[in-house]
Amino acid sequence: MRDSVLRNFSGRSAVTIAAVLAAVSVAGCAGKSKKPTLAYEERPVELLYSTGADRLDRGNWNEAVDYFREVERQHPYSEWSRRSILMTGYAHYMGNQYNDAIGDADRFISLYPGNPSAQYAFYLKAICYFEQIVDVNRDQAATEQALAALRDVVQRYPNTEYATDSRLKIDMVNDQLAGKEMAIGRYYLKNGQTLAAIGRFKTVIEKHQTTSHTPEALFRLVEAYLTLGLTEEAKRNGAVLGYNFPGDRWYADAYKLLNDNGLRPAVEPLKAGAKRNALERALSRDKSTTLAPPGEKKAKKGLMGVLGM
């Protein structure tokens, strides 16, 4: 009877599995009143976990969460339970349930702060904040949270693959924050608030100078300083732009603007077709690049062997 029940575990929902296990337990008590052996208890937890992993592979995020939670509920002190917390978080993340995923990560960190897999929990939190970044015309609270969390991963685990991915995303986040400063600066410049605009553009130069927005920020400073009649400041920023980005379209515009005001720059723009600024890149959030929980491929391979799959 037990073998028949176990063969059907992988095709059932979490609720059905709970009911079947309860029925098996009651049947055992009604017979010889024996507590199931450790081997028998371990077999269903592996089946539950493998089914959750299967649902995850199929993109059934909510079903995957149900199975992993069932592993925790029935076997709270097993290795699979610990692993299931991260898998639950990953399933929540893949299903765009970021707050739930962050909660799962925090729970893992609280329960297993010294476990090697805690580094993934910190990484998962950072990625969840990263995924919630919105366009530059809206509040950037999530962007700031993402930056702080990504930097935390790099600081805690500098030589890991999580730090490598986090560094890449830090560049993207800085690009986003620079974009926000540029949007505000353009608004100020358009509405005659030139000094306020200069402050925003200088923030980009000073704090986000490696982002794709630097050439435009320098051009806007040239434009703003000319508006105020501060020709030396305009020339200086034009020179910085020409020296660092001679082939960028923003320098071509700055060169023309300075010439129109009788301030001929020393560096001429490169001809059209020159190599564009290598720092220019778009903020891209492709979940296929997000790292999966540690050791998952190895665990799934082991499970397949145990289950005869």
C-alpha cells in the first residue's frame, strides 16, 4: 500500500500529498501502532522536494511554493527544509512576488546566519530590490535599496559569483540614479532654474561619472554656464567633454554651441561614425541571468537517482 502511495506523489498537489500522508500515518497507527522508520520518513520529503523542483522548472511558481512549504511543514529540521526556504524565495522571485521573496531570504538569514547558503539569501534580497526599480520619472526608493543591498553582497562576499553579478548590477543602478538626476536637471534648466540644474548635473559628474549619462551632463553644464554668462566654466566643461568623449554626439553639440558663442574649443569632434562611448548601456533586467540557489543542479541530479528518474 505504501509503495503504491509513494509512486503517485509526484503528480499530486501539495494539499493532496498532505492528505495522503495523513492517511498513511493513521493506517499505520491502526495496525501495529508503530512510528514510521527514518528511511520511510525521508522518502516522502525527497519526493515532495523533487516535485517542487519540477514545478519550478515548468514555471508553475505558486505550485512550487506549495510543495517547498510542505517540505518545511512536515520535515522542519531536515536539510531539505533548509534548502526549501531558499527555493521558496526563488519561486516567489520568479513569480514577481518580491516582498514575499525578501521575507523568505530574511527568514533564512535569521535561522541560518552562519550557513554558506546565507550568501545567496543576501543576493536574492538585492536582486528583488533591483527588479523593483522603476523609470526615472518616479520615486527611486527601490533603486536606493537595491544599491545598498548589492553593495552589501559585494562587501560580505567579494570573491563569489554573487559579488560578480552584483557589481554588474551596481553599474546599472548607478546609471539609473544618474538618469534621475539628469531628468530633474533638465526640468530645472527648461524652467529657468539654472543654478538648481547645475547642481544636478554636477552630481552626475561627481558621483556617477562612469555612467552613460556623463557626456550629456557635461554638455548641459556647458549650456547652463553659457546661459549665466560664465564662459570660463563653460569652456572648462567643454574641454573635459572633448578630452574624454571626442566622438560622442554630446561633444559635437557642445563644440557647436561653444563656437557659436565665440569660444572655439581646442579639440575638434571626431567624424561621424567614430566609436561611441563604451559606457553607454541600457538598464536590462533579464531574469535568465539571475543566479539560482546554490547546489540546485547537484541536488536535483541526486534526487533523480534516488527516485529512479
